[in-house]
Amino acid sequence: MRIGLFIPCFIDAFFPEVGIATLELLERFGHEVVYPRDQTCCGQPMANSGFNADCAATEALFVRNFSGFDYVVGPSGSCVHHVRDNFDAIEQTDEVREVRARTYELVEFLHDIEKAEAFPWARFPHRIGLHNSCGTLRRLKHATPSELHEPFFSKPMDLLSKVAGIEFVTPARPDECCGFGGTFSVFEEAVSTKMGYDKVTDHARAGAEYIVSADSSCLMHQQGCAERIGVPIKFIHIAQILNGAAA
Amino acid sequence: MSSESERARNAAAMLHPELLADHDDAATTRGGRRLDHAEGSSKPLRPPPEKQPRGAKIHGSRPVDQAEAAERFLAAPQHEKMHDERLWDLRQKRDREMHGMPEWEELRSLASAIKEHTLTRLDEYLEQFEANAQKNGVHVHWARDAAEHNAIVHAILKDHGAKSLIKSKSMLTEECGFRHYMASVGIEVIETDLGERIQQLDNEDPSHVVVPAVHKLRTDVAEVFAKTIGTDPDNSDVHYLAEAQRRSNRPLILAADAGMTGCNFAVAETGSVVVCTNEGNADLSANVPKLHIASIGIEKIIPRLEHLAVFVRLLSRSALGSPITQYTSHFRGPRKGGEMHIVLVDNGRSERLGMAEFWTSLKCIRCGACMNTCPVYRRSGGLSYGATYSGPIGLIIDPTFNARKYSNLPFASTLNGSCSNVCPVKINIHEQIYAWRRELVKLHEVPFAKKAAMKAAGELLSRPAAYRAAITATNAALAHLPRFVIYSRLDAWGKHREVPHPPKQTFHSWYQANRGGKR
């Protein structure tokens, strides 16, 4: 398959290793992966703040960059959620609808489309706490949220359980939001950081060495919180583990 | 020590002392007997209790600064910890009840469908309700807004020469500023719900639709009662405080001239009013005095009695994680020799019903589950919203009353969506929060600095060359990138957390260097 690699702006700037892991992982499965160089952002920061008109040009650019691929895959739940569910500042032409429908978050691509059976190159002998970001959990439906009375499933856990050595720990409040919330993180910085402190403390108390997530934005926020209050816990994106990161 | 008992001990240590009041060593004798009043007051001195943080500062119609009030709430760690844990405990109890009912999700869908059906034929059902209530011998009044509601109730009370009114908890009367109005016309109002009475005595609004004083520690209550009903200021034993309140309130209840209740469900086919309480105080309010007035928001209508079963099964499970409220009282008509009035209140509801994106907020049954689950609400307290309705449901209802005053509220959310999942009538709360942000931008109710920053971000992010130039060097990335995230409070990210560590190169430059030939 020919895949357009969608590297969200903050991953490009702060977490290049997450982008590299995503690229290599998709290539391991034999896909032709193309990184359109003119990509910038999906428009989510403006849209989430209510400024829909201001993301029209950015959304149009996204479509220009990612038109014509079999799939567009990005390692960020909230960005993919924006593209798929809220990307409506521009006219919904066939081309726009096509790009939106073909855009997948990495975990769901590997789980639902690739149906990945094994990651023989990966080994991660550590206790991990899985952080389901709200975008992946309640919008992209990676897993059953604790509020609903539905049969349990978890796509990220399915994938991670195929990696040798992983031991899962369960925090007391497994799917409580960590408080990032995009512009919320600065608009309500006091509440945002308190939520972050509580999140990392909960994982640490459960015995996690690593917090693992499909969203680098949550991890960036949690890491900043853990470092500030001195919680000794490490952070890693799920793409890095699945690609065989040694820790 | 086994890991089992260790876990139990750790769990107890993590729990806020407020939640362990029954096991308070200082309130129990060595023989295991609870201390009575006199003994309780002689317990050893403790450090002065933490002051209760107060709610948002209100300046007329100027935008309420929820973030500022939340910051003060967080600065009172005992309050914040108790509040967060207490409400999270309710959420967990709700989950347990849910897991005990295989048909839970089906019930939610049914409840939502009944409400949507009713709201789309509201005029018919309201008239049916009115006709049936009148047949039952009830006087029915219609109020366009809060002022009309207050005036109608005042006129009824005046007709009966009533000077005092006991009432059970009602969010609608809070909406109408009813207590303040009654004070201005010289009628004494006595709240009969314990939490609501605490809030009334403290001259403070309820902070939660179900547990109105949940933000208060027992030491706060001791302080309020000491000032208002003369309890011992040093005794914060909950049994002592509850008993003292009961003794001070009961005589007022028995002597009251009139009684008032709200309404949880108004049944069109029977014309009856259903009120759910845990204290039985609606029954006192409706049955002790000869005159009973029920104030009802027009969205409370359900078509038939059989529909009530669906809601009764969901209401208390969602609210408190208990199977049912202690009392589910049906009021169908006046008692012998008494009089019953119903005031049907619109107060903006018809207008909301016409709002394409927001009308389903009228399905709300005021269970408070969205507040209990909301991580922002739990850490900022209901009074930080500065509005009648706080928490997630407040974010989408309050702006319909005053878009300017409550323009900040839809931004007091991470859009995590837990609220929509716990909602027993399936209101898409987080999607409406998102929609309100768009709406407020359209109405120009957002700060100019934010507007300018978003416009600039939109321009930069749509021009690849300019964008690339802005973040080429990683140091520059750190300087530029936060700008479209951080629009006005430039130092907000780093105030309480560390900034991300800049990598040696961006993904883009890594790609150019390592895969540069590939296009």
C-alpha cells in the first residue's frame, strides 16, 4: 500500500523519534511510505478554540498534501480525530471526504487495516501503564471506556501484548483525562497541571516504569508535570515500543 | 504483612480524613463509643482548619473568570482533595450500579428517545399535563421567565397571607433567583434539604445539582452553624451538626405558612408531579403546610407513568450510585382542605429548543453524573463557574442565559468526553461544548488577543515555506511553536510544569538528511 505519513507539528518539532518509529514500523510491514514535505498541521489548535474559519487554509493544505494515498497514517489520536470528525472548515468535495475517510491513527491502522499479528523485532521488558488519550479512547474508540457497559476490548493492549516482556499495571483511574486538552493546558493551566500531577502519581503508585500512549501531546504534558514534582517515571510513544525501541 | 492488607492500609491512607469521619479517633472514646456534644468539644486542640475557598467573582455581565476561581480552589488542598475523592467515589459507585444492570445502555437509549420524543411535541404534552392537573384540582400557572415565576409565587403567597415558606431543593428556583426575591418582599424562605440549608445559611449558591454543599469540609459547616444556629464552633462531628440542624429547622417547618417543591418528572397522562429526594424533605414541604406550590421547568414533562420507570431506574444510579432515591413522591392534587399550585416555567427553554445544535441539552434530568466524572469540575469546585449550573452541563446551558457572562465556560473543558458517556439521557455534552466554542467566536465573545493569535497561527500553518522557516532550527521551534498554542499567557506552560526538551533536529530535517533523495 502507498501510505502518506502524517507527522503532526509538535511531533515534528519535539518528538522526531516518534515520527521515525512510525515511518520504520510502516516500512517493516512492506508499505511504501511517503512523507509529504509541505505538511504543517491539521488545523486542530484553531478549531478546538472555536476559530473554525481560521483553519480553512490549513485544512486545504492538508488535503493537497495527502490526496491520492491509499491511507494517511499519523501517530497522534487527537490530530486524526480532528481530520476525521471535525475537519469541516473547507468545502466537503469528494477529494476532501476521501482524504478524511482514509486518515488513520497508527494503532487503529495496525490493528484494523494491517491486522498485525506479531512484532518479532520488539522486546520491552518493563512494567507499563497505558494512557489511553481521550481522543483515541472516546472518539476513535481504541478501547472500551470505563463509563460504558460494553464488552471489554483494547486495540493498543492487543498490539502491546504481542511484544515480548511487557507487564501491564493498572492505575486506580485508568481513563481519567491527564489534563492536556490542547489550548486548555494554558487557558486553565492550574487545573491542567493538577490533573497531570494526579495522573503521573496514579501511574507511579500502580508501579509503572513507563507511561505509554498513542498521543505524544498527553505525554509531553505528563512528562513536564512529572519532572516538576519529581515523580520518577518515563514516557514512551507506542510506536517506539512496537518498532523495537530498547527503552 | 500480606500485600492484601497492605493495599487496604494504603487505600485508607490515601483517602481524605474527611471521608473517614466515622473512624475519627478524636471523636470516639477508648471504649469505642462516639462522643456526645460536651465530650466532643473537649477534644485536643488542632491546627485551625483550612479556610473554604469561595467561588468565582461576579462583576455584572462581565465574563466569569472560571480559571481564576479554580486556581483558588486548588490552593486549598484539603478541600480540593476531599472534593475530588468524594465525587470520584460517586462515579465509582455509579459504575458498580451500571455493571449490575445488563440492560444499562439500552435504558439510556430509551430514556434519550423518550425525552427527544417529548421535546419535539412539548406543546401537546404540556397542554395535556395542564388539563389533567386541573382535573385533579390543581391551579396551573404559566411563567415566561424568572421574573414572572417569582411574581406568580409571590401573588399566591400574598393571597394566603403567607409569611414563611419551606421548600425542597430546586435548581429552577436557583435559576430564578427566588430566595433573593423572596427576601426582598419580606417572605422568609427555609430550605429543607440539609445541604441546601447549609448553603442558604452560608449565603452561598449550591455548588452541585445533587449535593449542593459537597465542596465544604465538616469544619466549614461547623463554622457556618456556629455563626447561624449557635452550635459549638469547635465541634465538627457530623452527627452532632446534623442533629443540631434538625432541631433548629424542624420548628420552622412545622410553623411554615406554605410549602414549595421542585419537580423531577411531570407526568402528562396523570397530571402528577414526581419529586425524588433522599431526605423526605419534599414530602415535608408539600404536606406540612396547607398550601403546596410546585415550580416546574417545562422540559420536565414525560408522556406517561410507564416512562417514569425508565428514569427512576437511571436517576439515582447515575447521581449517587444508589439503586433509587429514598423517596419517590407522587403529588397528584391538593390534600383535603389544602391547595396545590403548579407554575410551569419557560425562562429561555423555548428559545433553547429552537437551537439546532443545543436543543438536546433540554433532555437533562439533573442527576449530576457529568459533574462527578468531570476531572475539571472535581478539581475546581462548582462555585468556580459562577453560574446556576456548573460542570459540563453548565458549560452548555449557561451560555444560553447570557453568552457574554458565561463566554469562558465552554473553554473550561479538555473535551475528554467522559460526561457524554455517563449521561443517562445521552446528551452529547462534549460535542456541544465544542460547538459552543465555535458559536462564541461567531458572536465575538472571545478575547481579542486570542483572536489575533489564532488568525496568525492559521496564516502561518497554511504556508509551508514560512512555517518551515519559523521552526527550522530547533531552538527556534521552542520559541515559535508554543505561540499558536499559547496566545496570551506566554509563561503559562512552564508555571507548574517543565517545557519539553528540544531534540537535536526536527523530524523534517532528519528526513531530509536520511531520506533526502526520496521524494
